[in-house]
Amino acid sequence: MKIALIKERKNPPDRRVVLTPAQARALKEKYPQLEIVVESSGNRAFSDDEYKKAGIPVVDDILDADVLLGVKEVPVEALIPGKKYFFFSHTIKKQPHNRKLLQAVLDKNIELYDHETLTDKEGRRLVAFGYYAGVVGAYNAIRTFGLKSGLFDMPKAIELKDKEELKKVLRSVYPKLPPIKIVLTGKGRVGSGAKEMLDAMGIREVTPEEFLSRKFDEPVYTQVDVDWYNIHKEGKPFDFQEFFTHPERFEGDFEKFTKVADMYIAGHYYGEGAPYILTREHLQAPDNKIKVVADISCDIGGPVASTIRASTIDEPVYGYDPRTGKETDYKNPDAIAVMAVDNLPNEIARDASEGFGENFMKYIIPALIEGDKDGILERARITRDGQLMPRYAYLQDYVDGKE
């Protein structure tokens, strides 16, 4: 089997890789029959020379590779017919902007595996960048507060070497923080990454009850799950299983946090049909205190009303005018400063690639080489031989342009 790490061609360019040079070398040592090559690229966090020094050939032609590994969507014109591809296709939720990509995948008889669909038998994702999105998202949240308040300035995360340098910068600005309150939603990978950074900075964690009822003379944060900002429409006790299977039975209850929080870091997973979290009405309310929103999840037009577009690593912050619902200068006194970068892990691409590649080596490569005994590939395969697999047949209307 011949595997190729492909050049990232989507703009803006992504610097992450599925396998680092050291990981690719380790795989070749473990599986002598495996051939790994790297398509030459000047955009990666790991240079062509680093792969060469690890004994991994760098090539311009990958037509003879069996499996092609990438991170972001592959442009339609760059897809090679008849290959096995692994990348984030952003099609399984019927994202309109990638309809043509899935159509092309089918037309070119490509066997597509989306990283997001690589799961264990319980449906838990096996490879993801969420933790690193949380790490950078929390850093950017504090940086956004500094820019909005004018109290301090921090370098962009992409200008720093790794996670430890991010923590060092955060600790250096901690004395300049006023006694603000930060609410963090989500307790998954994203939430854990964000929490680690807030803890490393020295911000004290308090319970949701304390957060809502007490005043503090120091910066504090609280981390909450869905049971803290959703209530049953019939007044019944909150039940997680019911919420995830029947979200329409619930309504949002986040307003109590908007009345006391200065900053909102959104690190939750949002399921279709679930109540919106931070609404336009919340932000228009006279007693709303939130002035900074760091939307790590970045669902445009979704549960966080102030996220009206994705921002970029180059221009990570924009302003949201709660009165009009439109964009404005984030420095305007009435504006909400919004950080909604949709490729946050790219800012610490080396760290993020190492973490992602570690799990890809552990779970996905053995399934490819030793046999798919746990059904990982079978569950993840979206297309083959020009057809949607039965598990993903729900995408047919999307492919046909009917929805």
C-alpha cells in the first residue's frame, strides 16, 4: 500500500498535516510493506526538508498512491479519480458550499472517508483537532478582551511556537485583567482545551451557582454543560438522553449568564434542532453584560447570534452591533467583540498535527493495513464506486440539489 500526504490547496492555506515526519518514519518502521510519500508543499508547518531528513520521499507526482491523506477540503479540480481520500469534506451536514465537492467525488469514483466520520462502535470520534481549537480559542478570547478593552496587547497565537508559549503569554497578562467573569460552554475536547488554558493563566474556576450569585475581586470562570443553559418546556427535570434525542422539547436558558458574564467562550457541540444559546434578544437586553464572544464552534447563523461570519487568522476580531444585528467596528463602545476563526488549530499547527497524527496512527492506519476488524472504515466510508454508502444515503437529495 502506498500512502501520500497531499498538499493543502484550499485558501487560505492550512499548515496542518495528518502525519508528522517522525510519525511517518515510525509507521514505515512498524509496517515495512507500507510506502509513504509526501507531496511537495511550501505551506506546511513541517517542511519538505524535515520529511526528507526523516527518510520520507518528497514528490511532485502522487498519481500512483493508493490512499491520499489531507486535512481540509480538496478543490474539485485537484481530485484524482479512483483514489481513496481522507480529509474533512464538510459535507455530512449538507453544507451548501460543498455540494459540488461531493458531486465531484461521486463523479470521479472516489472512495471518501471524512475524518469526522471515523468513530468507534459507540460513535465517539477517533481523530479530531477539537482540543487544539479550544487551546487557541481560549488564548484568542483573552487577546480579544485585551484589544476590546485596550488594557493589553498580545501576539497572535500563530506568531508563537507552541502551546507552552501561549500559556507563558497568558500568565504574563494575567495581572492586567480586571475582575471579569467568563462563562465557558462545553465539556468535550474543545472545552477541555479551553479550560486548560484558563487554568494555566491562573484564572480561578468557580461553580455555576457561585458565578451567578456572587461578586468577585479577581477574574473567574465557570464551565457549564447543556443542562445549565437549557430547560424542559414542560418544566420536567433535565435529562441528558432526552435532550440529545428530542432537543425540540427544550428551550434555551442562557440569559441568566448574559446578565453577569463579561465574556462568553463557546466550546460546545451544537446538535440540529437544539435551542439557540446566545440570541439576538439576549444581546439587545439592557442588562446584557457580555462584551466579548469567542465562538470556537463557529456555526454561522447558528446558536450564537453574534457569529454572523467566520473571521480569519489574519483578521480574527470583528464587531457585532446588537441593535442592528450587523457588523461594525469592534472598538465601538456598544459593539460586541467577536472572535470566530474557523480554523483555530492552524495557529499551532505543529502541536495540533502531532496530536491528530498520534490517534491516526493508533486507530486508522492499523484498520487500513491489518484489516478493519472494528468496522472503523466501514462506518466512515461515505462513497464508493460512484455511489453513496447506505449509512450516508440521506445525502442523496443534497447531492441532487433538492435541499
